[in-house]
Amino acid sequence: MAVGIPNHEAAKPHGAGPGAVFTVVVAAIFMSNLDLFIVNVALPSIGRDFGGASLAGLSWVLNAYAIVFAALLVPAGRLGDRTGQRRVFLAGIMIFTLASAACAAAPDLAVLVAARVVQAAGAAALIPTSLALLLAATPPDKRPGRVRAWAAVGGVSAALGPVAGGLLVQLDWRWVFLVNLPIGAAALLAGARVLPHPPPRDSEPLPDLLGVVLLTAGVAGLTGGLVEGPSWGWSSAGVIALLAGAAVAIAWFLWRCSHHERPLVELHLLRIPAFRSASAAIFVFSIGFAAMLLSNVLWCQTVWHYSALRTGLAIAPGPAMVPALAVGAGPLTRRIGSAPVAAAGNLLFAAGLLWRVFSVSVVPHYAVDMLPSMLLTGMGVGLTLPTLMSASTTALPAARFGTGSALVNMARQVAFALGVAVLVTIIGVPATAAGAVTAFRHLWLIMAGGRRAGCHRGRLRPPPAPRPSRAVTGGSTRERGWRAGGDGRPARSPGATDGPLGER
């Protein structure tokens, strides 16, 4: 991997200005992120419409999407690096929009899950390429801010998603998918006109496709074993087969990544310290985030018997905290570093979960029980995820923007699937209200405990700071500072003229 590619070369303009590119990218990212939050709110309504489907069955509406999304993110990012991010991005918007129409028309749960798989393939194509297009159109010194704003779009989607989902479900749950059609069509038409044309890397072959199959099988088997364990029995042949098969598939996948000439996951990217630490922290945090999000929806609609609209309004204050904190934490991060900001976010998120553990009741007391928890967890998400996303992606070399950002998002989606699976495993189907309170408390307590690991993984090691120019004793040359190499060690790179490729 060439880590000495000059940043000024990667930033050459290839189309419309950064503002126009950002607008198109925001529309596509907004659409895909909005889908996540409104589908969560719609899940109980989908279950009722499909003959009272179980929580384990309904969870595949979320998990099938997350698993396929995770498995295809890196191939899509690599395909964008190889053939051009613009082409893959526009194809992703088209696939996602058409699959959304299929989701809305689904006659049963099986067809809906199948359409969600296709929808996930479209999202996998547009997410990593969107960030690569944005970075290609943005000067190097502006990239951290653009990445933070890109990540904040998810916060805006999160803030609007629960309320929008509640309103749409009041009409029919199918509208949560139909709403994607006008957004997707507008983004597709505008993108064809304004997106830049970063040079493709035509000589680079596609990654190991067997690795895609192994990753999908491994995560699906692990998720399936966790989801079906309570109903099938943890010692049943089916659960043991799923978990054993998952272990074999994941081990084989990792072996191929370390031995294949074109691995699905380029493990050497993990030798970049800031990228490695931030990606691990994102994975841990996202497990708790997914479980928290769905647990609040289920609690409001199945225990407090809120309507979908009231549920959306109850959840909205938390996500509404995210956009302002995502952008506002930028100066603080530059002043004290990513690690303290991400650690503070983890602690606030844990505090929000613990609040519910000790205040929850089957009798609705929203202002005392849920509102403080939503505000604390919202602040935690706003400080943590954008900070870690910025720390990881800005540590990448320019030639791996698409692949590296896909790897980070892959970790997030695998974590989302595991978070939902853990929720289904812990909550199960409580027979009484008291049993529901106990199950939800156990879930929130376990997720809060996981924040300690998130804080530990959030101890990001920044790249070595550039040293002032100084004469080299005993030599005739003058050293002009150091830059961080791909493995995190100080290394001179004759082709590079800008600052370190690490976190700014």
C-alpha cells in the first residue's frame, strides 16, 4: 500500500464544488440512515400486519439488512476504488430506491426480508463511495470537518426518523419505504450532473469473493444462533450447528484475509494505530447503540402501549442531541484530542442506560424515566460516533478512502446485527409485566457495562506530531519533519508534501 501519496493530489477538483457534492451525498446518506430509524419504529406494526410475527422473526427485517450490508461494504468500496466511486454511488442509489418500492409491496415477512437484502446491497454501494467522493472534492485541511458533518447527517436522520416513522405508520407501515422513492430519484438525477470523477484504479483486481460468502455466512450463523437460542434451546442441534458453522466460517474468512492476494479486508490497514483503535471502539459502541434503539421502541409500544407516533415523539429528544454535538465537538477534539471526547461520550451513554435500569416502571412516567435517559444517550452518541468516524477515516491514505471507510462501516453493521441479536436473546418473550421489566433491566445493564470496553478502546494513539525543521548533526541535509507511515512508525515519505495522514 502506498502511504506516501500526496494529499494535494487526492484533492484535485474533478467536478462541481464541494458544496454541491456535499448536498447530493447528504441526500443519499440521509435516505439510507432515515430508513434505519423509521423501520425500527415500524417493526411492531409490521409484526401485527403479518399475523403476529415473533420478535425473533421480525428481527431479520433488521438483521438481514445489516448482515448483507456489512458483507458487501468492502467489495463495494473496493469496486469504487477500482472502477470509479461515482459510477458505484449512482448504481447504489438506484438499487436502494427500487428495493424500497419492493419492500413497500411485500405481501409477507419472507418477501420483505428478501427485499431488505437487495436494499442493503444498494446501501452498501452508496455509503463508502459517498465519503470517498466527498473527500475527493474537499481540500485536505477541510476533510476532518467534512467527515464530521457527513457523520452528523446520521444524527439528523436519527432525530427525524422516529417522528417521521411514527407519522408514516399512522397511515400504513409501507409508507416508511415509499418515502425513499422521491429522495432517491432526486439524488440520482442531481448526482449524475454534479458528482466529481475521481480517477479509477483500473489495474486493481476485485477482492476475494469467497470472502464475501464466508463473512455473510459467519455473521448470519452467529446472529441466527443468538436469536433462535431462547426458542430452540441452547443445547439444540440447530443452535449448535449455527454457532459452530459461524465459528468455522469466520475463522476461514480471517485466514483468507491474511493469505489471499486480494483479501476482502486488508488487514494491514489495521496497522495504522488511529484507524485500528477507532474502528474497534466503533464496533463496541455500535452493539450497545443498536440494542438501545430497538429496546426503547419495543418498551414504548409493547409495555407502555404507546402508538407508533407517540413512540417516535418519545424517542426523538435523544437523537435530536446528536447533530449539534457532532459538529460542536470538533473544536474540542482539536483542542484535547479524540480519545477524551470519545471516552466522555461513552460515559454519558452508559449513564443514560443506567438511568433506565434504576428508574424504569411499567407505569409510564416519561419525564422521570425515559426523557433523562434519552438526553444522556443522545449526548453520548453525538460525542462518540462522529469523533471516532473522523479519527478513523482521516487516518487513511488517499488511495484507500473508499475501502477504509467501508471497513469502518462494516464493523458498525456487524455490531448492529449482534446488538439486535443480543436484545432478542435477553428479552425473549416475557410472560408478565414484571418479567419484561427484569429482562429490559438486564439488557440495559449489560449494554452499560460494555461502555467500559468502549472507553478502553477509545484510547486513540495519535500519529507522531511533526517535529520542527532542524539541521541534522553530522550531515549536510536539513530534515523537514516527519510523517506517520502506514504502520504508525515515523517514516520519511519523499512523495508527500503535506502533514501526516493521521488524525488532524
